[in-house]
Amino acid sequence: MTSSLRYPRLAAAGFLLVVTAVTLAATFGILWLFVPDVALRTLEQCIQFGTRLVGLGQAMVDAVARLL
């Protein structure tokens, strides 16, 4: 049986990414309902991690730009 999708592996990876995101959002929502202080700390830590990740990305772009 042939697939009508042009990139079936990419579609499968995208589907798994969406399922993971929805699961994480649902878990965070339940956490927010029952233990809001823990959810708030978790959100703050996620934001801190994201800002560090962006800083790391910028440092890597700067390093590559210096090499070129």
C-alpha cells in the first residue's frame, strides 16, 4: 500500500510532537488546578531555561560568525 503523503516520516514526527505538546499542556493544566504554587514555580523555571537556551543559541551564532 502506498502512502499519499509526500513525507510520511516527517508527518509522523510532527504528529508525535503535537501529541507530546498536548500531553504536556494537559498535565500542566491539571497541575495548575490542584497545586497552583508548584505550577507557578515550574512555569518560572521553564521561562528561565528558555532564556538560557536563547542565550546559548545567540552565543553559538556569534561564535560561528567569528569563524566565518
